[in-house]
Amino acid sequence: MTAVQVKTKMKMKIKKGDTVIVISGSDRGKMGQVLKVLPAESRLVVEGVNQAKKHRRATPMSAGGIETISQSIHVSNVAHIDPKTSKPTRIGYQTSGDGTKIRVAKKSGEAIDK
């Protein structure tokens, strides 16, 4: 019997462009901006975190060599940075006066979405 993996689109509170800090793993303590969000795998690509060397062959369009690329990291290994205190925080939701749903930092209550 084979196991079939069902990929469901998970709601993620961290979005592209957010500033996050790595809270576990070999890159613990590093901060960076989210470059890409992969909700099907619950992973993020963060600038300057979880980097690997990739050997590229030379082509007529580009020179070959060794490139450094950022690989994905699981969303549970990062925490959002509070815009007010610059410390790790959780994210909650509130409805604003005009009825729109915005993300807020749990520690300071500061709005993340402007």
C-alpha cells in the first residue's frame, strides 16, 4: 500500500516582504526579508538564510561558476519581527474601522499591514 500525500493550501500569516527572524536551526538569530512564500509546503525563502552553493555550467549566455542560493525554510522555524520593538512576535488579526481585516503584532498591538 502506498501513502498518497495530499497537498492542501495552508493559510499562512507571514507574507512576502515581511521581516522575520530564524528561531531554530543552524541559522538561528539571523534576520531577513521573505522573498517567496510556498503555502503548499508550508515553507518560506528568506534572504540570507539557509544558503547553499550551486555549481553552474557555462552557457553561451552566461559564465559558469559557483553561485550561492537561498533555500526554503519551514514556517515554524521563523518568527515575525514586531515593527515597534524589533523583537519576535506572533501575528493576530483585527478588523479596522472600515471593516478590513489587518494583521497586528500580538506583543505591541501595532498594525503590520498599513
